[in-house]
Amino acid sequence: HTARYKELLASRKELPIYARMDDFFTVFHENQIVILAGEAGSGKTTQIPQFVAYSDLAHSRGKMIACTQPRRIAATSSAQRVAEEMDVELGHQVGYSIRFENKTTQGTFLKYMTDGMLLREAMNDPNLRKYSTIILDEVHERTLATDMLMGLLKSVAKRRAELKIIVMSATISAHKFQKYFSLGSDTEVPPVFKVPGRTHPVEIVYTQDLMKEPEHYVDAAIRTVVAIHRAEHPGDILLFLTGEEEIEMACSKIRHKVKCLIDLYPSSVGPIVCTPLYSSLEPIQQQRAFDPAPPARGPNHPPGRKVVVATNIAETSLTIDGIVYVVDPGFSKQKMYNPRTRGESLLVQPISKASAQQRAGRTGRTQPGKCFRLYTEEYFMSLEEQTCPEILRSNLSGMVLQLVKLGIQVKDLARFDYVDTPTPETLMRGIESLTFLKALDEDENLTPLGSMIGEFPLDPQLASLLVASPQFKCSEEILTITSMLSVPRIWVRPVDQKKEADQAKALFTVRGSDHLTLLNVYNQYVQNKSVEDWPETNFVSGRALVEAEKVRAQLQQLMGRFELELISITDKNKSYQSGGGYVTVKENHFAKLHPSYGGPELPEWVLFNEFIITGRSFLRTVSAVSPEWLLEIAPSYFNLRTFPDGKTRRALENLIEQKTAGSSNNFRSLYTMEDAVANLTGA
Ligand code: ADP
Ligand code: MG
């Protein structure tokens, strides 16, 4: 083996889990289901699958080991790390599978995958026969897909006595899962296998007062990082922020401030590297967060420091060694769903106590650490104990469709064995929305259309859009738009080049429709493939476009399988036009169009993809639509049972009339088509 292998082996042997290998084997051999609880960084994700792989039970039978992760970045990065540790090429013995990307081969026996991917596999093979051992990792994250997998695996375990299941969790919630997985009698209670974690103390520092303007937490965090760099002993810093834009902005400000400090005090301030870490980063850039801190600039100079600015991903999914200081402003971005408005949105929200404790626990693993909480101790005590599971705050239409595809009757959905049961109202909305898309028929049975929609790795609404598009002779375009909506942000807008970026964007803009603008960018990208640096000069993300191309190819393949024709609107009509409409209804909910909307004026009816709340509410990725469209085109595809009735028709006709007469321009938001219809009918 190579020197690198030996070096990695030595560091693996230092991990707390290594000391418990023999005990693990005993528990693993004696039980079908094991609950494994260990603190983040103890070696669960990287080592346990390897232990299983080398135990005789596993691959001798030619089956695979699956290890699920709630996050894509954790699946890819762990697979990469483990391939290196095993001294094999990634994608051969060890691989990964995430949505739109499969890095496995015939010989793969250890597969890291997102929880969502394993769930998709279960739709075609409900007993998951390919696998001898299934490891559910990070179950404490309680993502929708992991919760569903737990429900499924509980019943698969009864049908396949030889299947081994390991449920790994980073927190003390292990007993909740132990209880859940108890299959009946007392003898069948799965053991909780504990792995010791850090041993060094972590000092918690609170602020004296609560921030007067909590929305300024990013600035407060930046100040704290710079102050630590000036005053504290050597050791790397981990700062938790909520999303890509915020993180990139903070990184450039920190770099700038430290540079100014070094100019003022060259001999007493050390160099820093400041690296961002979030899911949509390129793998090579992600890996940079694991690089060591920079060296001192010379003898007798202070040592360098690494600052990692990360989303929640660094809370438990990824462990970066050498962190001594944690800065925790106390926020994260969380998905929220309101079944009344049917609106799902990402919101910056206070974290839970459990989350704050995990964050503090990212230090103190190899030496004593310090955690700076940018809030008071009183505030900490007032936080929720645990983060609310995703199943209680999501739109459930995708979940309902998957469960129905798995053979569960709609009427039994409320009685499915959930870890936490969703509210009946949210379940109802999910069923309603599938009925509306004609994925379920009037008797709530899965339709052939619904079955097809469920095969697409997309949200049911987007999938049904794609499936409907050949009927409207625009499937080429919809395929592109759908792909562009499935990748990270296309627009690049560097802090110091905002004007140039906006000018470049204006050249792509199809007025009145962000969707057609995305289509336009993609088409120009394809036409300009041979032009060097085309994405950079046009301020678009080359990586997102490459990704969109991959997604497009995969979706196209699926369309082919279902004999969905690719037809372009340009075959008849040489230009794209947006609907441009001017009518409104909604009373209770106000939102602005996101500044990125490329429209001439405020339309009154819009179609949109994202509802963002960041203090104020925004609709992002917006197209104006006309009442004519609602009246003539929409009912022919959607299952608008109430739509053709006289009242609705009259309402719409009125609106069209008003428009012709030149109506007011007040913009009020419209949540979804469904909402629009509900409003019109007074439902
Ligand atoms: P756990 O799942 O218990 O949180 P992991 O198995 O993910 O722990 O990590 C154990 C150790 O492996 C980490 O402390 C880190 O040193 C190392 N490690 C894991 N992933 C990577 C990576 N992508 N690059 C470098 N080191 C890594
Ligand atoms: Mg882990």
C-alpha cells in the first residue's frame, strides 16, 4: 500500500470508533437492527461502512452495503474520503449515488447515497434486495426521506430476516429510535451501541445583551471572527451562517478586514485562509475546507489560521479537524410549510438547543475549545429543544406520491408507521394537490399519469409540467426550463462587480418571464460552447450550466422511456413570448417580486417557483401570465373541477374586461394556480 494509505490508516486508528471495533462486530452479528449513537467526528460515517464491508457477513453474498446521507455533499465527500482510505478508485469498490449523478460500477459494494435515492430505489424494489446491510446515517436530522425510509425499513426488516440495519444518530435522541425500531416483543428491542466522543472541555461564551437588530447577525459574526483572530490563541475558527450568498459575502469581508489588520500590524497578525462550505460548492472547493491552516509568514511571526464559514452542513454531516473556536449566531435556514396558503418557503429561523449544542461540540475534539454564542444564556434557554422534523413542515405531495407508488392506499396514509405523524391537514393538501395534477383519480387511486410523474426525480408539480409539455408542443423548452430549475443558481453577481453582472444579465432577459430568461441563457450557452470563458464573461455559473445539461440529458432519457415527444415551439413560431397579464385577487398575502425579476412593470398574475422570506417576502423566478391563459389553456390540462363553472368563468371574463379597460396596477401575490382558483371560486 501507498504511504498515503498508511498515513490515513494511522489517523483512522485514532478515531474513537476504532477502539470499539470488536464490540461493534459482536453487536452487529447478534442483532438485525443496531442503533449506533456517537458524537459527530467519532468516525461513524467513514468507518462503520468499512467495518461492515470487511466483516464476512456482507459482501460474500454478492450484495451491497448502502449508507444514506440527508445531504448530497456528505454522500459525495464521504465516498471520496473512504475510497482514499481504502486505497481504491472512487466509483469502483466504493461509490456514491445522488440525484442526477451516479458514481458506481458493477463492482461497487459500498454505496454512499442520499436518503432520497434509496427511497427511489425502493419504489422499484420494495424489499431492497440488492443490499445486505443498510446504514441510515444522520437520522437525527429527521429529513422527510429518512423518516420515510425508517418506516419502510421497519417493515422490510420483518420480511427479510437476513437484512441488517444500522441506524446512526449523532445525538442523545437514540432512545427515540430504539423505541421506534422495537419490532414487538421485549426480546426484539434493538441495542443502542454508544461511541464515546470528545473529551476536552468547551468553554461557552454568551453575549451580555441580545442584539438590538438581530438581522445584523452577519456583521456581528464577522466582527467576532476578526476579534478572535487578533486576540485568541492559535486554532481554526468555524462560523455558522445560513446560506450561500451570506457565506460568500462574509468570507470576502473577513479576508478584507484581516488584510487591513495585517497592513497595520504586520508582525503581530497572522495570515488567514477563509473557506466557504455549503452544498452547492464544487467538490474541489468543498475539499479546501479540509486543508490545513496557512503557515506563519516567517520566523517569530504569529501562526496562520483557517476560518471555515459553513451552513448547517458542518453541524454534524462533515467534520473538520483542528477547529478550536466556534462562532454561532444562532440561525439556520429552514423549510416551512403553511397548509392554509399551500406555501412552502425557506426561512432564516432560530436554531434549536440541540443544534446549538452540536455546533459547540464541533470544537474540543482534539484540544480544549471555545464557542462564542452571539446571544444571551437566557435566550439559549428559551430555544426549542429539538429542530422540528421536516415531515411536520413540508409540502407532502411528493411523499404521498411515493408512498402510493409503494403500494400504500391513500386511505391508509394517516396510519402509516411514522416516527412523527404529519398533521391531517398537511396530508390532505398533499392528496389534493396530486388529485389536481391528475396523479390520483377521483377515488384516490394512482393513475398511469401519476405513476409516470413519480418516476421523474422531480417535485410532482415540475414533473407533471414536463409530462404535459408535448401536448402543448413545447417539450424541448420545458425540458430545458425544468433542468435549469433543478440546478444551483445560474446568476453570478460578485460584490465588486454588481453593475457589470446586471448589465450582462439584461442582455439575456426576456421581459416578463424569468423562466424564458433561463431558457434563453441555456440556449445561448449551448450555441457558444466553443467560446472560451463564455460563462465568466457573461456572469453566469458555468458549473450550474454543465449540471443543467446533465440533468437535461437524464430527464430526456426518461421522457424517451415514456415515449414523450420532444417538440419545440420554435418549429411554428420563431420567438418566445411571455404571457404578460394584469389581474389580481389575493387579499391576505403580500410579497414583492424579487429584484432579479426581469419584467417591465408589476404584473397582476404571476407564476413563480420560489417564495422566499428574509424579513420581507419575495417571489423569485417569476413569469407574468394572463387571465386568457388561465381561462383557455390551464383547464384543458389541470384537473380544475371547479374551473369551468359559471361563476369562475364570469370572474375571469370580468378580469379580462377590466384589463382591456386598463385596470389598476396594484401588485398582490398569488401563491399557486391552485390558490388563484380557490380565490376565484371563494373556496
Ligand atoms: P462522524 O460520522 O462520526 O461524524 P466521520 O466518519 O465523518 O465522523 O469523520 C471522522 C474523521 O474523518 C473526521 O474527524 C475527519 O478527520 C476525517 N474525514 C472525514 N471526511 C473527510 C474528508 N472529506 N476529508 C478529510 N478528512 C475527512
Ligand atoms: Mg457522520
